[in-house]
Amino acid sequence: IYLGQLKYSAITFGFTLVFLLIYLSLGEIVVNEVNFVRKCISTENNQEGLWGKLICTNFKVSFIPQDTSPKQKSTLSHLLLGEHDIPLTCLEQVVTVNDTKGKKKVLGSNQKLKFNPTELILYCKDLRMIRFCFEEAGPESARKVCLAIAHYSHPADLQLLFGFEYQGRRYHESKGNERVNGSTPRGLQTPIFDRSSDWDREIKRTNASEWRVCSINQSYTVSSSLPEHIVVPSSLTDQDLMQYASSFTDRRIPMWCWSHSNGSALVRMASLTDPLQLKKTEQKIFAAITKSHPQRNEPFRSDLDKSLPSILDIQSAFVKLRQICILDPFEESEERWLSTIENSRWLEYVRAFLKHSAEMVYHLEGGNSSVILQEEEDRDLNCVVSALMQLMLDPRYRSLIGFQSLVQKEWVMAGHRFLDRCNHLKKNDKEESPLFLLFLDCVWQIMNQYPAAFEFTETYLTVLSDSMWIPLFSTFLFSSSKQRAQHLMDFAKHKAIPQGEDQVVYFPPVWEWSQQFSTKDQTLFNNPMYVGKGAACVQNGEVKTFKRKKAYSSTLRGTPTNLRNGVKGGEESLTRRSSLANELKSELTPVKDLSPSERFFKDWFSRPADLQGLLIPLLMPSHMAFWKLFFLRWVPEACISKGGPVTTYHKLSQLVDEIEILQSQLRQYKGTSPGNTPLTSSGGNPTDQRRMYFQASSPDDPSTPPECLTSSFPFTPTGNLSRRTVQGTPISKFLNGARIWLSTETLANDTV
């Protein structure tokens, strides 16, 4: 007994020291807490773990470890979240367990818990599964903290999300200070497309002379889901558009996205709903788009509802994939595990979207025809395909700022229903679907094949995905510009913010990365292999813009030597309507038998890729890779110490940093000249302004990877995936809608 008292006295003393260091954001309050909690960090031994304090605030679930001994930095230093913090909006399900009584329950808002939990399992939307044990904690305190977490993770209203409280406090405390909107790691601004000038610049950039900015939706009088400013054919008057609007779903008139240098345009529109006006309206719209083309070519229409998987199919595939990556341990047979991944159909759907986007690219580039993407509501599948097409066609969108503007334009301002698809309020599971994650996976597939064509990294894509679950930014919280404007107007009145203030300033977009990461950590977004118009080189002692010609080394494309025209020898494609892979036939096929589209793709794949031109991904099933950094970053079994792609990234970053240092020294040696373009600004610490996270080492230092590197860098798997090993307890049932089971025996006998 005496030794036990000493143990608890030591633990209590440790907690007292640690809890003095708890950091709360503006407007954040502690709702409930419990001491002497163990966070499980091992799948082999249930007794292993970190001891600490579990806290529920109005923003996050926070675990404060007792052991605060310094360790080597191995993760992103998030400015808003600690290593063991989980935003409440990131919680998928809150499961309480009492092993003694054999009871389990999935908690929702305002629910009762009739037993004192011995464990708490948190299933997160970023694919973490975290387990806490309360064997040494006060039973009543443990029950209260579980109920608090469940309640605050199910807000009854959007304005109850912590972001509104945080931004209101931030506005008033920073009033009078200069606030910069949209700052990025390179000090540039991302266009928000909430004003006509942003659209005007895009029209001029793409030379879309037959298109104009239309503001008939000012104050959202025409459509509640379209932005206030859209681009339409110049031949259509505002009166025409007002007349046609009633024929479209949610009155969403066709909206211009992008124009090719040959004059072809990419247009997206909703389905026509008025049977009486259907043919007449369609003819008028198509005639206007035809007239906008220099050669008056008729547009090509694609009905995405008929050509691609539905949002329910995508959600179903993701649930299966999540089960494989989180709940089910790795199979003994790698072949079995990979076949299980294939059976989830997630990669099949990724391939389907890439393939259809490439087919539409052909009509724009090779067919010289405008393309109309049609979907019933024009707010889901259209966002994916339209953005992927522009990513393949326009190198601007493969830069960091360009990609952010693409997401802002084709997802945020186009009215993708982030609130419903992310299910932030957990009110309608049937509306939930990971479309934006599917898009990011598609982007990663292209990056994986053409690594030097993109300025950003897969770390950036993963961080962008994680940002969906941090409710402090306007980007992923709302389902339309009108909804955002209405909530921010009500929010401004509630927080006594003067009318006329720029709304984005006090509720910024996610592109303001400085709110989440330091300048040093933001350098992880930079791809050292990037070959773009913004890259720099030194020629004759002067810094010049990198300008590539179309003759590139085939190694930059990452294409295996046994590939011919993008098709792997002896491999058959999956049969599918309008299959691009079927068009990419063998070189033995006579040219006379090739259709125009087949000839286009055959010709493209026969040439080295132009990284600053059109990019078409390889589309055979074997070309679809599994995005390991995202899906397996929390899985200890999949973590490779000092291995994985991060080792390549580490070495390349050091080389690029060394080159930039030599360039800087060379400029200083040569002196300034009119042609010189400095790589960094003159002010500030030069070390802080270097672009690479891993910086050049001294020639005398051994070139070895840091100890902190793993294949999941810069994310840590420690304690963020803890599977239970209790026999006969299918945890997967908790993600399939079940609520209460009386015993583990009942669970074992149930069927999913």
C-alpha cells in the first residue's frame, strides 16, 4: 500500500508540472477532464502505453502525457494542435467499453451512459483509431469526459463549431493590426474568386475572348449555390440567362471553367429539369457555346451521372478501404491483402475518374471541341472531372498557388457541398462521401507518374486533406457561397463586427497556411524535383528563368521501359464504357485502323512528356498505385524506419539546397546585373528563407538520414492506431451503424 501511494504521489506531481503547460487557443475552454488515463500505443501488449490526462475542450480532444522528456522532432509542429490532439470535427465515432460487464456503446449527442467505461475508442476521419484506458482513473470522471466528447463532437448547429468562437475572438484581439489574407509559404496570394476581377484575370490568362464575367447572381438572386460572379458566353445577355435559369436544377446556369489556346472551352452545367423548355433551352445554350469557338465547332457533352460511379458507390468503397487500413490487421499473405484492397473498388474508381478526364481532354485538345460536363446538381462529380482536366491541360495548376486557385474555383466557389459531404454536423450519413479525398488521390496518381511536373508534394496533399477536419477556415465548412455569406453575416452580428468588414479576413481560407504551420514546416510543401516556369537556373553567372523545350528525358516520366504507348505488354484492361485504355493499342496495329482519338493518344505516348504541357496519366489497372503515405501513415506494421520515399526526398532536398546556396554565392561573386533574379528576399534570416526542409550539410558530415525519418514522415504513428486483440469482438461493427451490444458473446454471434 505504501509503495502504491508513492507511485500515485509521483504521478500526481508529474501531472501538476505538465498541466501548467496546457495551451488553449483563443476562445477555447476546458469542458471536462480526467486524470490517470493510459493511451494505448502497442498492438502487442495491452498494458503498454502513455500515462497522462485526457481533456475535452470545445475545440478538441487533448491528451497531455505525463512524460514530457524531450525527443527528436519527427512531425509537423502544428500551431493549433498538439501531437496527441484531435479536433472534435475529426471524430467519426466515439465508442465506450466496459470489459468487466462486457458492454459497449457508440455515443451520440445528449445520450446517457448507464455504465462506467473502462476504455474509450475514438475513430477519426483522418484514419486514426485511438484507444484510452481508465483502469486507474475515477470511474465517474471517465464517464463524464466520454459523454462530453460525444456531445461536443455532434454540434446541433454550424455556428456551434469552434471556428466561429475562435475567429470572433481573433478578430477583436487583432483589431487594428494589419491582417494579410491568403498568405502562402512563398508570400503570394491565392485568388478566392469571390469578385469579378479574379475571373477577369483568368479570362485574360486563358485568352477566352468570347466569354465574359456575369454578375446576375449578385446577392444570390438567381441561384443559391452558384457564386455571385460567373463566366458565360458573350453572346448570351443577362436577360437570356435569367430566362434559361428556371430550366436547370437549382437554377444553376452553365458556367465556364477554362479555355484552351485553340479556342475550345470547358463548361460545366446542371441537368435540365423543365421538360417543356428542355429542347429549346438546350439548343440556345449549345448555340452560344458553339459561337464562342473560333471555328464554330459544336461542343461535346458528357453526362457524368451515366459515366462514373455515384457518390454512394464512392462512400461504400471508402468505408471498405478504411476497414482494411484501420480495423483489420495486416494479412499474413501480401497477395491476399492487396486483393482485398482491390476488392474495395477504391482504386478502380480513382482510375475511372482519371480515365474519363483524359477522354474529355482529348475532345478539348485533340478534337478541338468545347466540352460540357453535365451532372444533375453540378456540385460533385463535375468538381472532380473539371479540376482533373485542367490539371492535365494547364501547367499553371500544377504550381502550388495555381493548384490552390483551382480548388478554390472548381470546388469552393462552384458550390461543392463540403458541409454535407464531410458530414461536419453528423446529421445525415447518407449525404457523406469523400469526393475531395478521391480527387486528391487522383492528383497523387498523376504526381506519382510525373514527379517533376508538380511544385507541391504528397505531404502537402495529405495536410490539405487533414485541414478539412479543422473548423477554423471557411474553405471546407460550407456548401455554397451563399451559405457562407449568410452564416458569416449572422456571425458578424453576434460578435459585434462592424458591417462592411472583409468577411474572409476574420474567417480566412485554408490557404493561409501560416495559421497552421511555421515557415520552416511549410517548406515540406516544396517539391525539390519540380521543373516549372518558376524554377531558376544559373547561366553564365546570371540567374535566369527555367524554360524547357519539349525534349525531356523519359526518366522524368517514370515510365517503365517495357511500356509502349502507355500500355504494359501482355496486360489487358478492365472492360468499361468509353475506355481510354482500349484506345491505347499496340504499335502493331495499322495506322489506318486507328480512330482519331486512338491516333491522338498513340502519338502523345510515343513522345517524351512535356512537363510544362499536356500530361496524360498511364491508365492501365497496374498503373494505379496505393497512396501509402495517406492511408497507412498511422499503421505501425507499415512504417519503415529510415526508409520509404522520404529518404529520396531528404537527399534531393539537400542537393537542391546546396545548389541554391552555390547560386547565391555565385551571384555575390559576379555582382548584381539587370538579368539577375534573386531566389530569396533581401530581408530576414537567410536560413529561414531557404526553400527546402532538409538543408545542405557540411562536406565533412556523413550523409546519413536523420534518426526521425520513417516512411510515414512527417506524420507519426505512435499511439494513433491501437487495435484491440480481444477475441470475438468485431470492432468493425461500430462503423456499420450499430449502437449497443450487451456482451462480447452477443457480438461474436451477430452477423454484419
